[in-house]
Amino acid sequence: MCGIIGYVGSKQALPVIIEGLQRLEYRGYDSAGIALISPAGNIEVRRAVGKLQNLVTQLQEEPKPLKGSVGMGHTRWATHGKPTELNAHPHRGPQSRVVVVHNGIIENYVQLKQELVQSGYSFNYSSETDTEVIAHLLEKCMLREGDTLEQATIKTLNRLKGTAAIVAISLDDPEKIVAARLSNAGAVVIGYGAEVEHEMFIASDIPAILPHTRRITFLESNEVAVLNTAGVTFFNSKGEVISKEIVTVNIDAISAAKGGYKHFMQKEIYDQPQALSDTLLGRVDLENGNVKLEDFKFSKSDIAAIEKVTLIGCGTSWHAGLVAKFWIESLAGLPCDVDYGSEFRYRDPILTPNHLLVAITQSGETVDTLAGIEEAKLKKAKVVSVVNVVGSQAARVADGVIYMHAGPEIGVASTKAFITSLADLFLLAVYLGRERGKLGADRAQSLLQSLVEIPNLLANTLLENSIYDQISRKFYTAKDFLYLGRGINYPIALEGALKLKELSYIHAEGYPAGELKHGPIALIDEGLPVVAIVVKDGLYDKVVSAVEQVKARDGFVLAIASEGDELIAGKADKVIYIPNTDPLLMPLLTTIPVQLLSYHLAEIRGCDVDQPRNLAKSVTVE
Ligand code: F6R
């Protein structure tokens, strides 16, 4: 999500930091900031809202260039708090003697803040971030307890819950930078000076420091690194010195920005287990079978009064809505309909104050979805947005927000935002069901348990599988594909067809398997590949019979089936197996093969995977 860079050495730190931030900007561009220890003995902090260029312009307007050879920078993708200058990193301790940048989420920051306030600290900058508490804790350890910066960092690390990559500098220990990685936070890369001896780098991604070094070490969970011109020392969370290996990386900067993947979309497909874990973080109470939705601000009586739910979205976000309809109806016991943002407002929908409108949008800027929100607000319905981009219009205008926490999605075709919006919508359905007394604690517990297991199952579904390559080689010249699914997996057939169309420009259609015999069966011949989602749920036999109908007409069937299903292997031409889970959660897994298939077909056809023709990442015109 956010990007971090740090430098200590004999050169001026500022150009190194700015160049690093440029390479990290894809991770977030809500705000950017830098901090330097100046030769005059101050910490200079500069921050600007919006893209990095705003900060660069601000720095160019300074009467004299900022100097210092110890410093760090941050580019923010907002999670806690709006994208304002006050919330931009770096954040200072109360006496501005410690400055910190952070990537991740501190789950217990409210409790820590209360403790600090009780021990006499005031939060004078009053940012809305969870990061400020880290700066306060570090400064407290250094000023009140006489700790060095690394001792303070180790103590602080042991107090934090959540995921966090932290980098700190201090006026009271001015020749070093300290970095820490709590739990499974984003990567923290330590770089060893190559061109010039006696310099060290730190970054949240390899490309930020690739122009300077290829010799790196990754910080693991709960480790601390102390960097100065003499090198680096590593500690574990007990404060013991540990040794770590240096690896030499052999990649160019652009491919590193994609984390070694060829395309952003490919990276984003493989990022999905992590994105889903981030989405679930702090929201699932397994013990009591409850869900916490931090920005879903409706009272119990408002929730009890809801009579109907309408889900709106466009493209992939609309498909997420089609899946969620099953969840809202079966878990929350509420009637639910789904509409395209672009259609909804033009049909004069019947809406009342007891109506909940759920707007699903990765960008939060899709004009058709925003217009649907406006229509609902005019008619006094309650509006909640399921959004990825923090502070976007859909988040600002809604009465409540459920963030996707997918991180920046750069590939134009949506992948990890789809999976994380599904997770959000599932959480919403469980939440409504629990609050309205329609869903018992036992069933909720078992569903949530299955949900938290999905990131691992996703990782299994993403393991190397040569079938994608085989199918792509066989069918890359096909003119059409047909995707079949039924029940809760029918929207995944639609999603598969959409992904294939937009990425590879092959025409594709998604159909409910039961409708095959009512028309599309006329299309079947050996030249039309059929992708059938045929998992073990209540409709399994019905989809198997559709597969048989295709085979009887010499069609080619690629089945996406449940692990252990031997019957389907005897019927379909090829099978991609996915792990078993609760049938309600299957769409989170059946999505992966349709994404990978489209990706491979687009690749083999030489299409521009990340920026398919005619498309834009957020559609802000009608
Ligand atoms: C398809 C895709 C689009 C978007 C649609 C809505 O891969 O990315 O169909 O899903 O344009 O965008 P958001 O979710 O930003 O409103």
C-alpha cells in the first residue's frame, strides 16, 4: 500500500529519497512526505497532499535546498484518515525529536493512545492516523526511559498489534535509521551501498533502491534493523543481535515494480491471498461469530428497520453484487436486487428510507455508480459504499463505507478488488444477519471460520498449473468462448467472460448452465470452447448434465471443479480443481481460474494486459 524509502550515507539524502519515491508512487498517491536530519541539528519535515509532484514543487520553492545525509520519505495510500496534509507521513513525536513513517495498520492504536494520554501525552498534531501513536511511544521510550532509538523501537514493536513496517529517525540518535517489521507487514528491504561505500538504504520495494544497489536483505516478521554509515545490525524482538544473509538481485527496475511479475495484473492476481487477509484484518470476531465494520455507521434500530437491499455497480463490481445477492438473502433474510449503476437511476427506482443501497466500486469515482448513489440519497434511502480508494467520491458521499483494503490496483482489469469486494459484501451479509437476529452465532462462526481460511485456499488455487498454457495454446485463435455456471457461481461465469473479452478481445458469453438448452446450445461445435463451473454444491448434478449436453454435441469442456471430484474428470476434456469450502464461499475460489485463463490467453495473443485497448481504470464519464 504505502511506499517507504530511507537513506544514510555520505551523499545528500534528498535526491535519493525523491527518486525512490518516484519509483514507489504506484503504491499510493494520496500524499507524500520526507524527513531529514539537517546539519543544523533539526529534523526537517515536508509533506504535501496528492501526487509526489506536489511535494517536489513545494521543495523546489524552498529558499535553499534542504540538506542532510540521513532521511526518509513516504508515499501514502490512505487507510486510517483522509488524504490530508495532517494525515500525511512522516509523523512526529510530541516534542518533534522522533519522526516516523509507517506502512500497515495498528489494530490497538486506540488503546495505546488512551494509555499515552493517561500518562500525560497530548496528541498535538491530531492526525487521524494510527501512526502518530508510534512516534509518541518511541519518543516516550527515548526521553523518559533513556533508550537508544533501537531500544525504543524494539520496545514499541512489542507493544503494537497488527501489521506494520516502520522506519524512524531521531534527533537524539541522529546518525542512524531504524526499521522494524511487525507481523506479516509489507516488505522491508535493506540495501547495501554499492557505488559508494558506507551508505545504506531501506525501502518497501526493491525498485526504489535498485539504481543504487543490488545487494539486499529482507526484514522478516518482528525483526529490527539499525542502519548507519558503518552498515546494518539486525535484532529480533527480544533485542538479541541476529545475522542475516545478503542476496544479490538480478532484476531491472520496471519488472521489480511489478514484484518480478511480467504485468501488474498478473501480480495483482497473485496478491489476492494477501489482499484478502488485509480486508479481513480486525473485522472478524471468530469467538462470537460477529463482524466489525468500522465505518458502517447505522444504529441497531436503523438496521432493524431495513426492508430491502439494492446493490449497484458496473462491470466487475456489478458481478460482485450478483454474488452478494445470494448472501444478503440467505444470511440477512432481506429481499435484495442488483442493478447496473448505469441502468438504476433511469428506471425511477422505488426507494424508501428503509431501503439500503449498497454501491460497489473499486475506484469510487465511476460516474454511473455515483449517479445511483445520488438517486438513492434524493429518495432518502440509506447508502453504504463498498470502495477501494480511500477518500474517493463514493466514500465521501455515502452514509457508511466498507473499504476493500486491496491496495492500489494498477492493472486496468479488476482482479484483487473483485475478491476483496466479495469479502466485504460477505461480511456485510453476516453483519446484517447477526444484527437483525436472522443468523445464529453457530452458523456465523462456521461461515467466518471458512472465510478466514480462504486466503490459504486461494494461495493453493494459484499454484503453477500447466492447463492454462495448454488451453491457451489450443484456443488462442478461437473467436468465441462460452462460460457456464449456476446459482452463486453464475456471476463468476459472467466475470470470466468479461475478463476474457477485455483482455484478449475474444468474444465470450457467460450463461446460467440451466439456460443452455434454451438457445445457446445451437452454438456448440468443436470450435467453441466451453468453461463450466461445476463445483460440489446443491446444483452440481444440474451443471454436470449441461456438460453432458455440450459433450454430446462434440463441444470442448474445461471444467472448474471441486478437489476430489473424479466423476467430472471422465466427462470434461480438462479439469482445473479448486479446494473445497462452504458452497456460499465458492465464488471466491472459482474466480481464480477464470482470471488466470484470461491472463494466459491475452498473453499468448500478444495483447496489452495491463492497459487493454479502449479501457480506463476509472470511468468518470457516462
Ligand atoms: C473489469 C473492470 C470494470 C470495472 C468497472 C467499475 O475488469 O475493471 O468492469 O469493474 O468499470 O469500476 P469501479 O469498480 O471502479 O466502479
